[in-house]
Amino acid sequence: GIQVEQSPPDLILQEGANSTLRCNFSDSVNNLQWFHQNPWGQLINLFYIPSGTKQNGRLSATTVATERYSLLYISSSQTTDSGVYFCAVQGGSEKLVFGKGMKLTVNP
Amino acid sequence: GAGVSQSPRYKVAKRGQDVALRCDPISGHVSLFWYQQALGQGPEFLTYFQNEAQLDKSGLPSDRFFAERPEGSVSTLKIQRTQQEDSAVYLCASAGGGTDTQYFGPGTRLTVL
């Protein structure tokens, strides 16, 4: 089945810093989503982005489907950005296949 | 509008007990998914419904796991004779269609003692 790799696995930042999260996937995809899992475990949708670039406030994402990767940019990070970020893809079936996640800690 | 809701939010079961976890999807969403998330891991697919039809149950770990969605709306995930390895967060997601954005509920944290 399709494989999803996220990097880096962990990241510690000072408030105000910028960061880039990377997601590599092993096959063509119909859907790619980025999620933020908050400390209470809720998966919050950030982007639905099978291709192209989207922006939402301080967050933006780019997926280059032909090269099988996606990037999530966080600018001017805040302590509330802390949590785990997941990339998930749909390949040949409807199920989402998740990466192992990236734990972000933003210190004040 | 209301998002995906799940109940109970927390469940403690003794080994060998049966449990039932409920998911209320977003109104009108055709697709419903169940995922299992172990501590420190990403969610893993269990099963998928389109309306009342269970189209994919390839992720169910054993025949002790059973899911249904009889009227194409609310879904129940049942685990029989729970084991300690079943301890995890069980997440439900719904989508307007098969490849549309999936929206997740808050999850049910199951602890088997």
C-alpha cells in the first residue's frame, strides 16, 4: 500500500519563528489532507490539498503531486500552534493513510 | 453546523467485556470511516461505509470487531471480548463523498484493564 513519511519527527521553536513540515508519499494520490491534532486529541482540518498551493492566515501548504511531496508552512508561530501535525493521503481507495506525525512545541 | 460527534468520550472496560462506540456523522454525509489511533501513532483505517453499505472492512484487526450503519447515518463500532491491545482512541470521520475532505470527531478513548 501507499507509504507516507513526515519530517522532521519533532520540532521545537521559539514563538515568532517560521517552520516547514514535509510529507513524502510513495504513489499518486487523489486526496491529501493536513491535520493539527490538539492536546485534547481532536484532529483539526488544516488543508485539503491534492495539488497546488493554498493559504489560510499564517499557514500555507503546497503539494507537488508529480514529485509526490507536500509542504506545510507555519509562519510567526504561536504557542497555540503546538501539537502534532499529520499528513494523510488517499491512494487507490477511499481510506486515508496517515504519516507518523510531527510533534511541534512552540515555546513562549 | 454540527460536526461529527462520538460517544462515549471515554470508556473503561474490563478484559473480556463487550463495548459499543457510537458515531454521529455530519448530516447528509454519505461516507463514514472508523480509524484506530494507538498512543504516539497516526490513526489507522478500520472500516468504511457509503450510506448503509460497508464497502471496506480490511482494517478491522480481528473478528471481534464489528461495525454497522443500518440506516446510513449513525454508526456503531462494537468490540467483543475486549483485550488489552484494544486500548486506543477510536476516531470516526465523515465526508460528503469518497474522495472529499474527511472531518473527524473527538474520538472515544478506550482503556481495557
